[in-house]
Amino acid sequence: MNLLLLEPQNFITDESVDGQLVELTHRQLKHVLEVHQAQEGDELRVGLLNGNVGSGVITHLSPDRMQLRVNLDAPPPPPLPLMVLLALPRPKMLKRSLQHLTALGVKKIILMNSYRVEKSFWQSPWLSPEKIHEQLVLGLEQARDTMLPEVILEKRFKPFVEDRLPALMEGKRGLVAHPVGGQACPHQVTESAVLAIGPEGGFIEYEVDKLEHAGFERIHLGPRILRVETAVTAIVSKLYD
């Protein structure tokens, strides 16, 4: 945890003034006590969810609560100009992928269906808004970011690609990661882009054809076949290195 992420309910005093007082408990308190091993008077990095970042000085620290006086005087890091379409992975991989994408600065993630996505994945409790929020927060804390990504669920591939994706593509470069054909993954991309990443085994050819018809280019990372969360990190990092 490289940032203590604050939410409105943490504020004891008016959050519109400098030096406002906040109180933290549970997971964040445990981390400060066990990992930071902080003491009263120490300064920690903090940020307000969907707001500024800054610092906080611990004014009270006990086993059940911590209070800090905080100043939020700097903007969060800039977002990547990238939207990611991710074929819904298995739950364990989903958690890691959401954290990685959030830490990298992606602010719009669409979890979509694909032929190789098991139907049971859509019933996972990890798709609840609360569970998704947990993973996004972990990614923000890792990257010292505060701006929460938007996550959209699209359970039907064809209607999404044919009816809704064209509007999302306007003014953006479309890229679909696929191990067969296409060009090597570009790097140092300067324009806004939409990146589609398939499930384990990749998109089927029909799905790639549909995405190409919508304006996507095939790209690849070479002959190695990577796990979804590895491919996510590798491609996004390469595009905007």
C-alpha cells in the first residue's frame, strides 16, 4: 500500500479546508501498524478517492483507530488514453487483471463475453460492484492514484461489438491482441486507443473478424503465449512506454 486512500466517510472535519482531520480503521490501520510500523507524528502519503493526493500526519494511533491531519494539494497522476476490452477471465485472474490495469492508469475497462469464456464466470461473486471496487482500490493504492476506473459488463459479444462498440471507437485506434497473424505490438503510441484482449486461448477467428470489421488491427507479442494478467501488463506497458 503506497497510498492511504480516503473516502468521504473518513473525514471528521470539513474536507473543503486545509488540514482536515480523518480517521481510519480496519485494513488500512492494520497495514500502517504492521507494515509501515508508523508512530504518532509520522507523515504518510494519502489521497482522496476521485480527488487530490497529499500527505497526512498521524495525530493519534491506537490498535483500534488512527487519526491523521491531511493536506491534499496535488493532482493524481494522469490517466492513460486507453480503454481496455477484456474477455472475462477466471475469478482469480480477474482480480489480478483489475488491479494491474488500475495501477497502470487505465480508466475504462469493459469486461466482455467471448466463446471461450465459461458461462459460470458470469455468476462469480467477484463481479459484484463491491468486489470489483475492492480490486480497483488495491490498484489505486499501489500506484498512488485516486481516480477510480469505470468497469462495464457486456455479457453478449455480438450486440456489443456491432451496436455499442462503434461509438466507443470514435477518434481512437483499435487494437486486438491475437497470437495468430497481425503486426508486432506497437510502442510509444501517442493517440487514444481501445485494446481488446481475449480469454485463455484467445478470441476465436469469428470474434477477431468482427473486431477487425469494427476497425481493430491485430497485434501480437511474439511467439510466447502469456497468461491474461501477464499479457495485459506487457501490452499496456509496451503501448505507452
